[in-house]
Amino acid sequence: MRFIHTADIHLDSPLTGLSAYQDAPTELLRTATRDAFENLVSEAVSERIDFLVIAGDLYDGSWKDFNTGIFFASQMGRLKLAGIPVYLLLGNHDADNEMTKKLVLPDNVHKFSSAKTETFRIPELRVALHGRSFKEAATTDNLALTYPAPVQGWLNIGVLHTALEGNAAHANYAPCSMAELEARGYQYWALGHVHEQRIWKGASTIAFPGNLQGRHIRETGPRGALMVTTAGTDVEAVEPIYVDVLRWQALRVDVAESSTLDDVVRAVGRALAQLVENADSDHPLAVRVTLTGACAAHGELFGLESQLRAEILAQAAALGPERVWIEKVRVQTTPHDAAEVVAARADAVADLQELLLKADGDAAFLQSLQEDLMQMIGRLPHEVIVAVPQLEEIRAGRLKSLVQTTAPSLLAHIAKAG
């Protein structure tokens, strides 16, 4: 017997971080979560699985666009025609959604109650699925404690949307421990909420499938669901199946050997080409490039982020406009020359360094700097201020860290300019 375990589909959730790239494939980005889910349904039909489990967060919050629900219903119709039942549990995002309350789905879709734990039985397979949907988004009770005893002699599957052990990267919804899950005596726990794929095999097999489609740079690498194979009451295999249509990658490039901006751009171009060559699929890649290393070009990079990004976009375009896009370029290089080397110059740059080293302790200077910067901030749109953490720091009068982090780059830039 085989079933697919999926969760955190977030249908029609937008992919973020590529809007600044004018040549980005907007249609692919707009439909990525739908395309991934359609791929999953096609996999289920072609593999002739026995049933599908969705462990929460099918939708993405309090949306009222019924086109999303209509699309989901059409995919459930495909599964009904193939004779595949679906067991749907509502997670924190679904609890907020109008579609989960009003949309009538095909009768092959069995939705777990939010009032109490519910058990669905499949007699011909001797399978019992136990689950409880979220009634409210901020559900912080330990729902696992309400799950019933297993059906003896059957394969028991617990379906639960949970942070599990208070996972720090995700909101602490329906928290529980692995020990509490294993104590229920089920053979398999189909979990949702954590977007990374994780599998533990012990007294019970406990698994998060991760989400179907990465939506931003914090969700890198291949994404998909889990194919679970059982024999009687034994879980024989839990294998990933990848259905995503675009992948996010974080690329760190050491430019320590670069002396000029052109050298840096060429180094990034080589790294991007290597990334594409080593890719294990032909999925389009959305890449965040981070430059690192102590390099002579550091001063030339300071203040030229826009030009640098344009140059790197050109390198990506050369690899194929539908193969690589640049989500962001971050400069985390450091000056090639240490502070003592600059001090030994005995010139205006050395004098400036000495002043800057004392600046973060000069209250009058920091006050004057804040007043000057506030004039600039006052002309910026609110969304820009909120999006750039340093601007909020300036507004709050916390300029010491800004001076400390900016001074080395400013000195390197002035020294480079001669």
C-alpha cells in the first residue's frame, strides 16, 4: 500500500524577492504553487497511490479569491476520477480562510473536524487516519493529547499540524513532543507546519514533508512531498518526491583575489556558471549572491551596489534568461588593508580613520549625523523605511553600529579613489 503525505501547499501564495528583476518570468512566478500542486496530483494519478494526506495549510491565510478554491476542487476532481481519496486537515492558515468554510469539495475529500479529533477508516486497506483540524489560527493547545488509541491490527496514521518540540523557526502552534507522538502507538505521523523535510524513524515514523514550492530565499533547494510505502502495519519506506517548478539558491562567492569591480563580476559569472553546471535538474534558479572575503576591490564596491547588481544580472542573462535570475546581491566583503596598515600611511586617510574610530563615542557627532540623515529619511516612502532595518535604527537614534560598520568601507572607498 502506498500513500502520499503532503503539507504547506499555500496555494497562490506569491513568490517574493524577484519583483525588481524586470525580465523575471512573471507567469511562472504567479502560478508556481499551482503548478507544483498540479505536478503532485499528476504523480499521484500516474503512481496509482491508495490515498493522499494533506497535513494543513492548503491555502494561504484569509483570502477570499474563490478562483484558488475552484482550482483546488478541479484537482480533487482529477483524483476522484482516478479513485484516489483525500484526507484533508486544516492548519493555521486554513483556519483563517473563507474557502475552507464555504467551498463544497468533491466527495472523495474527507476533511478532519476542528471540534474534536476524528478518525477515518479505510476497511479494505485496514488503515485508520486520526486527525484534528485547527478551529482558530493561533491554536496553541497540545492537540496530540486528544488523539485516540490506535485501532489494533490496523495501520494507524496520525495527521497533525504542529511546531513539534517548539520549532524555533515557526510559530509555536499545537506544540507537542516526539515522545508524546510515539506514546499514541501509531505507526506513522503525517505532520505539517514546518517547511523543511524531516523524517524520524523510531517507535513511530514521524515526518514533515516540507512545502511543495519554495517561495523565498529562506526556502532553498528542492521541494516536494513524501511517498510512503507500507506492508500490513509496517512502514517500509518514506521517500521524497520533488514537484517544484523553481528553486531558490544562496550562492556565496569569495572575491578575496579580486582587485577591481570587473574582477568581482567575472568571479561571480564563473560561480554562476558552476552552479548551473552542477545543478541536479533543469529547474529555473532564483539566486541570492553574497560576496565575501577581504579584497582590494572592497573600496570600489562601496556605494556601487546598483551598478554591481546590473553587472551580475548581465552575467546571469548570459547563462540563459529562463535559467537563472538574481534575487539579490549582498556585499559582505571587508577591506584588504587592516586598520594598522591604514594608520601607517600618515596621510589624510589615516587621519580620517582616527576620527572615525572615535566617532561612535562622540555624542555631539552622532546627534549631528542623525539630524542630517533624518532630512533624507523624511523624504522616503514609509514602505522603504520599514523594509530597510538601518533606517529604523537611525530614526531611533541608534547610530553607533551604523558608524562602526560603515567606517571601514568608507575608508577603503576613499583610499581606492586615491
